[in-house]
Amino acid sequence: MELSEFEALLTPEGLRLLDAMPPVDSSDDVARAVTRLRRDGHSPDLVSAVVGQARLRTRARQKFGELAERMLFTRAGLEQATRLPIAARHAARFRDAGFTHIADLGCGIGGDALGLAGLGLRVTAVDADEVTAGIAAYNLAPFGGDVDVRLGTAETTDLDGIDAVWLDPARRTAGHTETARTRPEDWSPPLEWVFDLARRLPAGVKLGPGLDRDVIPDDVEAQWVSADGSTVELVLWSGALAREGVGRAALVIRDDRAHELTAESDAADEPARELGAYVHEPDGAVIRARLIGDVARSLEAGMLDEHIAYLTSDAALTSPFVSTFRVREVLPVEVKALGKALRERDIGRLEIKKRGVDVDPAALRTRLKLRGTASATLLLTRIGNRRTAILADRV
């Protein structure tokens, strides 16, 4: 969103039009909305801002629920924003540690600050981008004087009177729409500066889940977070915000229910074993946290292959930290023979999962020429040097 569009939107006319907009999702919805508003005589800047915001509000419901209907967004800001239930869990850690005034350095559209303020904490929210800071101020306005939104950088923010900090370094190039990933030394603020601050003040630092583990300091708690099967972030906690005896954690959120696995350090894997009655696929947060071994032991399972994150067992056990599949049989991996075997079993709906093999599931599904009324899951993987196709059912 350009500054002119933002200014046009933040007028009584702009906000009235936005609040009156029906859900805008598809390209056809956009075209109809633009045609109607231009026909009614509204300026191009206002039409672009209103229709763009209406579409972003529709997408934002996945992260912010009904609250999205009173918020403003940029496309990049929405993509990078923390889901509100996760932000609330992070905020509870600050509250439970006894902190009352938090600096959100790199607040974006204000998603994390919403979680903090929603628990009654004072927040100083800072962003270096003028439009983004303005949107954060709008989104956080209901909290009044408890939230102070400032235009500025993390490095120049006065932290006198601040109890603890939340940092979300900008890891992509500047912009409100298309952005590109950058190197840690080019982040804003740079990662080295962030870690130095986290040694001086209790901090929560939100980072991408694929961060090189070699750069994680030894004296922090590293918590990987997944939501509905997607690993969404890594948070490093320092000082009084880090839990005693916890160096690694996997927080798994499914259907608004949270489950957490913690350990002092990386867990040793279980040895590989023969394919059993069940295959378990660990959640991405568990894999990133390297806690697969602890999950395996809880399921009486072993690795299907020592280099691939599938577990197998004979025990009829599962957990929130895995997706479990009951094995039917092993099928041929050659496409023609595999398709023939699936058609003979009347399988027309096939979920294809892969790990350790170079396969395009969509292209493979087309080549299999499936016909039938039954459904199943096909697990394509490698055991040792052998490619393996396992037909299974979700438990």
C-alpha cells in the first residue's frame, strides 16, 4: 500500500466504504468491487485501497478470526504477522514472568502487540516503515494509552523503563507487497545486535523456523512452533523468559489445542528398525527441535531409516506430535505397476506423502490414472538405498 492510498483509506469516507464491503476473495470479486466503486465516482487511490484492504481482511481471518474485520493490513505485513492465538501464548509468558512494560521492536501491523496489550500489558511498539507504523497505530488504537506506537528503528529506541523486549527482525527486503529474503547480517536490526540486546534484557526473538542452528546462542530456550501442520516460527527466549532446564521445545497447535514437548537439549534418535504395523510422521516443529527420539520412545517406535524422519512401530499408539498411518502393504514403486495395484484396490482418492525421494505428488497422481471409490495414503520414502511405496490409512 502506498502512502497516498493509506491516507485516502483513513478518511471517514474510506473507512465507511471499507466497513460496508462484502467479503472479497476471488479475482471476480475484486473486478466487481472495483467496477462498482469507480462507477459511484470514487477516486482510483481510494478504490485501490478499499478493495485491497477488503481482500486482505478476508485472508486475515485465518490468523486473526473475527478481529480481522476491524483491522488494516499490508500484504507483506499480513504474511509475516503472528497468528493471534500464538501471539497470546507468547504474551502470557511475559505476563507470567511478572513483566508489565514490553517493547515490541519491529511491530509490523501490530499482531504481537495485540496479544501483549490484550493481556493488560503496556506496550511500546516500534516500526521503521511509515505506513506499517500507521497501520499498527490503527489496529492498536482500542487499547488507548496502554500502547504507544512509534515510527523508528529498534536500535534507536529508548528502552529506559522497559522490562523486556519482543523482537521480530525484518528478514526480507523493505516493501508492502513483494519482498525477498536477506542474510542475517542484513536483517533489521542485524541478528548480532538482537542477540546482544537479548543478553542485556529478557527477550523473545521471533525468527524463521529454518534458521541455521549453529547461530543459536547456547544460553537461550529455542522453541519451534507449528500451527495446523505448518511450522511457522522459531522463538528464542532469554533471561527470565527462558524456562529452567528447557533448551529445546516443540509447540504444536492443532484445532486451537496446544501441545508442547520440551527437553534440555537435542534428543538422541532411536535406532532404525523394520517396517512395522504403523508409520508415524513427526510434526515439523518436533523435527526442527530434534526431539524425534523422545517422540519415538513414547510410541515404542524406531526410525524407518536413520536419515529420514519417519518412525515405525507395532504398538497401536499415537500422539499430538505425529500423524499416524496404519500400514496396509508395500507396493511396487514403478509408476505403471503402482497405478495398476492401486486401481485393483479400487483406490480413486489418494493422499501422497513423500520424504527422502524426489517426486512431484501432483504429477505422479496424474500418471497413476486412478479409478475407484476408496481412499488411502501413499507414503513414498527411502529405506537404506531402496525406494519404498507404503500403502496406508490415516489413524
